[in-house]
Amino acid sequence: MIVMVELKSRKIFASGVWKENPVFRQILGICSALAVTNLLINTLIMGLSLIFVVTMSNVTVSILRSITPTRIRMMVQTLIIASYVIIVDVFLKAYLPDISEALGPYVGLIITNCIIMGRCEAFARNNTVWPSFVDGVASGCGYAFVLLTIAFFRELMGFGTLFGMDVMPGGWTNWIIMVMPPGAFFMLGAFIWIVRSLGPRGEEEELKK
Amino acid sequence: MIRKRIFSVVYMFLLTFFFTGIVSGIYEINRERIAINEEIKLQKIILKVLGVQVPPGTLDARVRQIFGDRVKRETGQGRTIYRGFAEDGKALIGYVLPLFGPGFWGPIYGMMAIDPQLERVIGIAFYRHNETPGLGGRITEAWFEKQFKGKTLLPPEQEGRYFSFRPPGTAKAQNEVDAITGATGTSKAVERLIDRSLKDYLPWIAEQQAAGRV
């Protein structure tokens, strides 16, 4: 029994981080993926915030799944998600004011991040608490992993630093475009392209056969 | 059927009550900390518009100390200004007055520093607003704030404004600055609120000066 649960958890985790990765498979959460990826430290905080919100929302939705009337479930989910986002926002304002400032409205906008409601609707609503927890952590990690990868290259090429530390050799010229929004588009596009050509054939091709 | 509906209403009500309670509680616990952070932020903004260098990463205690040495707060008749002093703590380098007014989406808060003769702008900064990121939100960017630096404060003509916002790239005169592309609403609102704040505060500061209070 325990082995089975563990196997299932692993499967859920793998699918959230890679096979059904919210960013490069489902193309969700793109707005913030473009907006907060020019400095690793901001991206890391954003990723952790999202992992927290999606996991806690999933768990809460799962706990309430049998008593929540179906007709009002969206309202309930929005309420739950918004509460956790405000908690994160208050916490950042109190303990990490500079990062809260830098992330600006994007923390509040986690409420509208499709990944979270997507997971609540598609998974937590029909599953027990533990799998929902794993699914939340997995989807959050999948999101954070993509954002951190993009931020790694953007900060490295745009500022010549990693987490604020100089790492590039002396003669390095910063690519200003990497810091600006177009840099995010190029990086995200390149990332999705590389990952998709590495991975197994997508659904579209299978359907064509 | 009707029982189901009543249940939905009661359920939603209780759930909202529960979550609002938790969120309010967490906010209440952290309120003092947030207030302190806000205060430090305001002090940094005031030092910034006065042109006092505070390197990023300076400890909060140090910011507070610099602020205490170089800035004095003056209030009266519902108005608040800050006097900035040179490094010796004696010579007056300028006055800082608050900028406040409705923006396009919500209130905008800022600070403007002017020289002791009330003739020139030393610096300007906005620190709280709800404008669209990347459009109206660009009022906090360096290029926008820099435009005001060193501008002469010309008393506006009849019904005119202290500063008029011109289409980007066409500002030439001392009282003209570039507006923000794609953010006409915010530009107009900022033009109005700067003018209103200056018209409110300049005569008052002059009055206080004449009375020897500041």
C-alpha cells in the first residue's frame, strides 16, 4: 500500500515538473514568467511564493471538496487562492520589503495565475489531500524551475551577475536587451523550443497519425 | 432545492468569514513591521529627492541616522514639509514637499525637493501608485524623474500649470517635460497633481519663510 502511494506520488511529481509542466507544456503563467525573470533573487522569491500558494490552495480545495457545492466552487477557489496570496504579500512586505517592492503588483497577480486555479479545478477538486499536496508542490516546482532557468540566462547575460554576484570576465559587455521585456520573449521562446525538441513527440504529432 | 441554495449562501458566508479572519489576523501581527518598513522607505525617498546619496543595501538603522542628521520635519495647518540640510547639518539645501493626488487608477504619492529660494527643482520621485506596470507605472523610472532635475519653477500664466507635459521628445522649455507614451491618463493626472501640490505648498512655504519659521 505504502509503496503504491509512493509510486503514485512520484508519478504525479514527475508529471507536474516535466511531462505536464505548466509553463512549457501547458503555456500557463507566461505573464509572470516574462515579467519577473531578469533577476534570479526576485524569480526565486516569486517561485517560492507560487509553490506555497498553489500547494496550500490545492490542499484546502481538496479538504473542502466533498462539502463545497459544485455551483459555487469557482467562487470558493478564488476566495481560497486570494487569501493565500494576500498572506504571501503581507509576509513579503514585512520581512522582505525590497523584494516586495521589486515584484510590485506581480505578487498580487498570482491570484489570476491560471496555474493555480487550473490545478484546483483539474486535480484537487477530485483527489484526496496527499496527492493534491504533491500535485501542488510539483506544479509549483515546474513553474519555478522554468522561471529560474530563464532568469539564470537573463541575469547572466544582461547584468553579468548571478544572484547579484559578478561572475562574468572583465571584458564582458552586458546585453541590455536581456534585461528588457524582449529578452524575456526570446529566452522563453528558445527554452520552449529546446525542451520540446528534446522531449518525446507531442500530442499534436501523435494525433496526426 | 431551496435548502441547497441556502446552504450555498451560508457556506460561502462562513468560508469568507473564516478566511478574512485569518488574513486580517496575519496582517495585524505584522502591521508594526510593515509600518517601520514604510517609514524607512519614505525616509529613503526624501533623501533621494534631496540628492543625498544612500547606497543600496544600507542598513535601516544607518538610513534613519542619516535622515535624523540631515532632515527636519515641519508641520502646520495640515501641511507637512521636510527641510534638508548639508552634511554639516546647518546649511539649508532645500525643502521637500509631498505630491499627492488622484492618478489614472488610484492615488499617486510622491515627493519633490526644491531649493531654499523656491526657484529650482532639486529632484522628484513617486513612491506609491496603482498605475499600469510598463505604462503609467513608468513615472517611477529614472528617465522620467530626471527630467525635472534643475528645472526652474516659473510662476504659471493665468490658469496655466507649473509644468506642462508634452508629447514624448518635444519638451523644450523650462516648464515642459516629456509625457509617457501610451499613458495619457497617467500623464495628465501627474501634470495636474504636481501643479496642485505646488500651488498649495509654495505660497505656504514662502509665508513660513517670511515669518522666520522655516
